Amino acid sequence: MEHLFIINPKSFSHKADITRFSAEVEAHFKAKDVDNFSIHISRFPRDAVIVIKRHLMSVDPSTLVRVYAVGGAGVAFSCLNGIIGMPNAELALLPFGTGNDFVRAFGPEHYEDFRSIACQTAARAIPTDLIKCDGNYALNHCFIGKEASAVIHTILLNKRFEKIRRAFPSFNRLFLFLGGIAAAFDKRIIAQQYEIIADGEDLSGEYNSINIANGRYYANGKTSVPQAVPDDGFLDMLISKNPSPLGVLAGARSSLRVYRRIKKVTIRSDTALFVNIDDELFFDTHLEVEVIPRAVSIVSVGALQYEGTANEQ
């Protein structure tokens, strides 16, 4: 096996932290007297896709390559899309970013275990379903409407107050909250008309939120579809319409909620779709989302199973 570490430098507060982590990786493999590893520090969004493809092409197809996404949801998304279609690659998630929700699918109490280099290199990988959203692949979620708008507003706040956010990580939750408030009053998505066909069923209507999940956690808590399991061969979808912006802020229950376990759904709208796929943002008027069962191997420390999986011990 070869080990390829992809580090998102933005997930670390100081350059010294990146240097320290890299030194820990080197010390781990030196102690084993092997040099079958390499470290790449990401330079721009999606560069991991290029690096991974080149690395996999340079090794014998019979050599297993374990790719480590070191950071948050962004680097995990890039690494995942880099190994798609490569049968000799598997993915390990080291949660050092602000958004590492998919790791919590193994149980939030095990979150810190996934930061251990020793645990990650020694663990086995388990087959995991993926979300295919047009030409992109995701592990955790596809939000359309309100939640995606909230992320857009949060990103704008993060950029505006970047120095404060890095100095005080607790502000991340505050900015997410403020982003949610802004989304609640976003006239573009409060009552958007959608054409929705889910596994042949017509669910078209006026909604402000479509949540399609493979994992059950988002923003450090459970999503509105806590039944989601990443290895059951289905996606869990909840479409809803809140009573009003003030009702959203007051925590009022949605006036309309439709839940389905699905294999595939197509979504259209005459106005732009606000789409959030594992915290990557897209805009379109047509979307096709489907589950790809057991499409990727995800490293599971301590032989853990996903919460809710049929053979969970």
C-alpha cells in the first residue's frame, strides 16, 4: 500500500501546525522503516483531483493507494472526486477543518479518533454509498434552497471577517447562525416552485428546502433526516416549506414536509437552483441526483460501522 496525504492549509491556523502535522506523518513511517508515503499541501481548490490522478497513474494498478484528506469538507470533496473510478484507491478522512460532518456518521464520540495517523494507517476501509449530483460526487449531503443559501451568506461573512474567524474558531458557529437568518429572508428561495420526480413519483410543488442525505450529520448536529445511513443503498430526502421567515427563526415546524427514501431524483426550476453538495456551491436550473451504492471505500478506524447500519455491532 502507498499513502498519499493531501493537506488543506486553510484548515490550520498557523503554518507551524502544518509543519508539525507533516513531521508527525514522517515520524510515523520512519518508525516503521518505510517510505511508502508522500505529502501534498493543496495550493488551490480542486488541485487534489489533479495530484491524485497523476499519482495513481504513476503506480502499478495492483498497488493500493490510500488517500488521506487532511482538513475539512472541501479537501474531502476534492479527494473523493479524485479517486472516483480508480479501483485501487480508498479514502481516509482526517477531520481538521470546520466542516467534517461525514466522519460523525461513525458516531460523534469517535470523532477525535479519526485525527490519529496511527489509527488511520492501520484501519481497514469499508464500502460506502455515494451521492452523484450531475458530474460531481459527494459523501454527505445535497441541499437545495434554504440551506444552500445559508452557506452562501456564511461564506461571505467568513471572507469579510477572516482574521477574526481564524483567531476565534467559536465564531464559525455564530457566522453559520447569521447565515441562516439571512437565508430565511432570501426572497429567491422562500417559496420557489420546483418540478421534482423521485423514483418516478411526482412531488412537484412550492418549497424552500430540499435535503438529500447520505449521512445524518450537518453543522456538528443531526440533519432533518437523521435516518440516513451511508451504506444502505438509498438516499434520504426531505422536502419542506416553512410557514414564514419569522416562523423559521422561531423554530416553527414546517407547514409541509415530504419524506422519501430514494434511488434517484430529478429537480427542475424556472429560476436558479441554489445547490450545496458537501459544502461546495453550485447554481443550475436542472439537477439529477442519485445514489451510487458501495462506490467508494472509506477508512474506518477501530473497525467501526456507520450508525444505523444493518450489521452495526
